[in-house]
Amino acid sequence: MTTTVQTQTYLNYINGEWVASVSNKVEKSLNPADTTEIVGYVQKSTEADLNRAVEAAKQAKEKWRKLSGAERGEYLYKVAHVLEKRIDEIAECATREMGKTFAETKGETARGIAILKYYAGEGMRKVGDVIPSTDSSALMFTTRVPLGVVGVITPWNFPIAIPIWKMAPALVYGNTVVVKPATETAVTCAKIMECFEEAGLPNGVINMITGPGSVIGQGIADHEDVNGITFTGSNGVGKRIGQSALARGAKYQLEMGGKNPVIVAADADLDLAVEAVIAGAFRSTGQKCTATSRVIILNEIYEEFKQRLVEKTKEITIGNGLDNSTWMGPCASEGQFKTVLSYIDKGLEEGGVLLTGGKRAAEGAQANGYYVEPTIFDNCTPDMTIVQEEIFGPVIALLRVASVAEALQIANSVQYGLSASIFTTNIQHFLSFVNDMEAGLIRVNAESAGVELQAPFGGMKNSSSHSREQGEAAKEFFTSIKTVFVK
Ligand code: NAP
Ligand code: MG
């Protein structure tokens, strides 16, 4: 699929209008599969632009809050329908902006549509409980109210689903929104905003502002009129946002990195495990927060599993995500690409042995892209940098263990706790994994990545601020509880 793309300039969306930044500056969004292609220009906004957006959201919040949940939900159904009409175009844009395959971005857009519909329905579900009072002549109940203005700060790796899984519940529970997408994927977010515009949301209810994270992201965290901040991204940035929000008493939610293990027990279905490790590690070029990055394998099956894994990995086709024959696209940006290559160097320095991959792929059409081969390290030990730190690329480390108990101990010996998988047919192993694994998402005989939108999502330890997103859990963050006593 190749179409000629005209390089367009995208504006901020504030108070129902598309407006340029007062800075008169733009930033480019590049295609990581071919960096000679500029996907679009986005506004390099300033604090003054942010103030306008927050003011618009603040002005809109009273009216929006006073609509019924069903009325707010009706708007989300409309956004879902617009997005359905534009699914191919928006998926293609996301592939151009951040490189993952069209099949993946289309699947992600379909998920965005399902999330919008789920939360549209949420507008009609219960928001409180009746609690028996000790006073028999009184009525006591809880109800929920919106936070007010919610700031949404999102990463580039799921440029469609993550903004939507934050904005849809924020809106349906009665908040107004200022979203600041990752600069890498700001064009895709602008297109999502167009869908909200077409659905006719009242002015100011949803606003998008693009620009540097250090100015606009930090500005949202510091802004006194932003009542809640929901962030997904790296640990360093998340921790700072949390501190800023805490300092001024705003509610915040952080979903951050992962270092997700897969344990392959001796009794595992190896075909299933090989397939799941490959999908978990290399789909999206390893750039999922739930991607598999450590594979902990029982001694008895280590050699056989390793051989099958390497064989299958060598079959992976790398290329432009818009090409149907591509299984794995490039890293999303130059920064990501360099980080991944430097982790590979570090892995070699610390004694890792390459089984496959380990290099940039730059043959033919790949010369202008940020391609890295799917990479597997053998001979890894728990203390190695590539076993401890999040790489966010197509790199896995294999570790050999003598028992499932040892595997669990290693699996838990990192700062993160997002998702974790075990492959086993033994009920004891299954039970000890469910009980002892320190992760917010526990997966048994399934890849480490993959979540369902109606279930709570989030991590333990340094992966999260211990809140949860999606499903009903979103209600906890996007509302405050009022306890009402009536006599
Ligand atoms: P990032 O660099 O932390 O950026 C995330 C967002 O924060 C972007 O919008 C970014 O804007 C903004 N930002 C950057 N610096 C900032 C600052 N000083 N103050 C406030 N905001 C700032 O993360 P990323 O590289 O986009 O995403 C990859 C990370 O996200 C990985 O660690 C991954 O594990 C994590 N992630 C976690 C989950 C989860 O649910 N747990 C899901 C997906 C991804 P700019 O783009 O303008 O810099
Ligand atoms: Mg890009």
C-alpha cells in the first residue's frame, strides 16, 4: 500500500476550534520506516496555549457535569461511529507515525471503538450504593461526582487506544479533558480529535494541545485548574508528574514501565509457549508496556525450547508496516532505535551470547528506517542490565533455572510488576504463580501482552501508582465518592 501523502500541518483543538500555537512554531512527525517522509507538522505549543485549553475545559465543566450519564454516553457512541468510518485512514496514519504494522494499528483502532462503546454504556450504570445506617430513620448512600478538568498525557506506543481508554471514561463520568499526546504520534491524536469534533461534543469539553513534554506535560501536572492527571509513559517522567500533582493536591494516576517475564515450565505445551513468546516479545517491535522481555526456562526443556524459539524468530519478516508481508516494523523513533542498540551492546559487554539478531537491519528499503533485528540473548543472569531494565524493543533475555520456585524468585527480582506469564499444565505451578507473582496482570498459557478493555489494567511495584485503568476500575480514578446521609 503506497499513497502519496501531502504534508499537512495540524493545529491544537481548543474550545471547539482548530488553532495555531502562539509560538508560531511546529514540530515534525516522521515516519520511522522511512525518515525521509514527514507525516505531518504539529504545533509546538507554549504555556500560554495550555492556559487557553485549560480555561476552555474549566468553562465547559459545569454544563457537561449536569448532563445525564446517558446523554454523555450518546456522544461517545457517535465518536465510535465516526471512528468506525475512518478506521483504515486512522490506522494507516498511526502506522506511518510510529511504525507498527497496519494489522496492529487497525486492531488498535477497533479496540478504541469498542472502548468508546463500552464507556458509552457505562453512562447508564450505577454510581453508588445504599449503606444501612445505624439510625433507622435515616437514608445513607454514596454517589459519584466528576473530578472536573482532567489532564491526559499519553505515550506513542498505543497512539489510539491509550488516549481513548483515558478520555472515554473521563468524559462519561462528567469530566472535561485536556489531552497532550506524545509528540511522536500527535498527528494520529489530531485525527482522533476530529472524530470527537464530528460527533458534536460541546465546545471546551475536549481539548488537545501538542508540544514538548517538559513544557505541556509538566504544565498540566502543575496547573492549578487541572483536577486530575492520568499519565502513561516512562518511569522517570511519571514519577515527576506524580510529585507535582501530589504537591498541589491533585488526583493522579501513573501507568509506567514493565520488565515482563514468561516462565516456561518443563510440563508446558512448547508449541504454544514458543508462539506466545514470539508474539509477546516481537509484536509491535517489543514496544508494548506488557511485552515479554525475560524468558525463564526450566533446565529440562531449555535446549529444545531455545532451538525452536530461535528457528521461529529467524522467520520473522521485518519491513514497512504498510506492506502486507511485514510481520515486524521499525522502532518508533531515532531515540528508541539508539536505546535498543545500546542495550544490545550492554548485553554483549555483560556476557550475554547472541542466538539471533543483535544488529540494525538496513538492507535496501530499510536503509532509511529505524529497524532492529529481533534479538535473543542466551546465557543471561538475573543481575544483567538487559535483565533488569526496560528496553522497549525487540530484545529478549533467556534465563535457565532448576525449578519453578527459582523461576518465580527471578521473575520477581526486578523493580517492575506489570504483566507476567507462565506456561504450564501443572496445577501446583499455576497456583504458586497466581499467588506469588508480583504483577498486576497474571497470564497463564497466554502471552504476556494482551488485555481486555472490560477488565482492570495496571501494574504493581514501580510499574504503576497502584491505581487501575479500564473496565469498571476507571470509575475509581475519574470520580470522587460523596457519602450522603439523609434524615
Ligand atoms: P515518555 O517519554 O514518558 O512520554 C510519555 C508522555 O509524557 C508523552 O506525551 C511525553 O511528551 C510526555 N512527557 C515527556 N517528558 C515529560 C515531562 N518532563 N513532563 C511531563 N510530560 C512529559 O514515554 P514514552 O517514551 O512516550 O512511552 C514509553 C513508555 O511508556 C515505556 O516506559 C512504557 O513501558 C510506558 N508505557 C506504559 C504503559 C502502561 O500502561 N503501563 C502503556 C504503554 C507504555 P513528548 O512526547 O512530547 O516527549
Ligand atoms: Mg514518528
